[in-house]
Amino acid sequence: MCGRDWCPHCGQEDSKAHVRRKASWFPRVVQAVSLVYVVVTVPPEVRGRYRTKKALGKLGTAFKRMMERHGFERGLRRWHFFGEGKGQESRQFHPHLNLLVEGRWLSKEKLAALKASVGRILRVDVSRVNLKARFCDTPRKILHRVKYITRATFLDWRWDEELARELVGFRNSSSWGSWDEAPAWDLPAAEEGWRSGYRVAMLEHGVCPEDGTAIVWGGVVRRVGAPTWGHLGAGYWMQQRK
């Protein structure tokens, strides 16, 4: 897997790459009773500043530190590079940062304070700040946001070939704060498909999904005797005990 948005395989919804991205977030979000989904869209007049890995990385870090200053001690973030408009509109560079932060519904005063901070970071008037927030207070809403945020948006490199070349190797998803608590909720019965994702999440964090021991990764092996191997999801296979 290359993991690139525009890959015809990795860029598909629920592809192996998408499942791995969801799985890497799952052990964290399951610790939070409620989350706030915040989207900060970069205004068109300053988007030209953020067409490099370095600039996007620095801006993402600035927004993360802003959220910490406003009392959000832990959260997750990921850039979307294109929007969901129709036709040519969907193919124009439209950077917006998705944040999931632990917390409750934001008051008007809190939203105003966040917008003022965003304006200072982007060096634009607050009237040009586009910040939206939604409250996620059920497991189903939280899981829906995780799936939505971790999906690919740069679906065709031809939309912006220069940007595609620049983004190769860009580390897009990240988290901050301490995420070492016990789960706060169980998976809803209707979301059983996430259980395979949970196994993948353990593998992504180097933990065996069967006994919880640390995994020591070896070299490449050839999978021989297909009936003795079981697929754990997202491209992971385990040799079955006889």
C-alpha cells in the first residue's frame, strides 16, 4: 500500500489504507465520552502560502497549539486538501483542517475566541475566518466522524500535479495529549464492522490482538499454504495455530 489519496486502491473509501487510518484513531477516540468536531478552512486569498509540506505542517501545529491554549488538552487532526463541491469546484485546492478534540458543546463566546485566534494565525481579518464546530456525544457519531475525517480527498493527482508531487511523504494525521485511559464506551451492535478495525488498531500499535503481547516485526515471508492463514483485516494476515 502506498497510502496516497490519489491511488486507485488506497484512495477508495474503506480501502486497506483507509481502514488502517481509522484503526489508528480508534483506541484514542474510544476513551472520550464526547468529542467536538472542529473544521478550520483556509481562506482562498491565503491558500497560496500553504502549498508545501513544511507550510502545512507548521500551520497544523499552530492550530494544535491554539486548541491547547483554549483548554483542549488532547485531540486528533488531519488535513483535507479538496472539498466536496461538484465539477470543477471539487478539483480546486481547498485546504481545511479537521480536528477532533475532547470536550462538550462550544458556547458562542468560545467559538468567537477560537475564530479570533485563527485570524491571528492566518493573519486575516476575523470576518474571513471559516470555523465550524459540531458536537459528537454518542459512539455512532464519533465513529462516523473518524471515518469521514480519515478518508481521502485528493482523489486524482491531475487536479493539481505540482501539489501531488509536493505532498508525497507528508505525514498528515497526528494526535496530541495523553491517550492512555481505559475505554469509555463499547461498540454499538450496529457497528460490529469496527471490531476488525480494533484488531488492526492493535497491530498498528505493535500489540498482538490475541494475547496483548508486544509484536516483534520480522522480515518479509512468503505466504505458503493459504488455508493455514487468517486475514485480520487491512492487509494483515496471521498464521493459524494447528
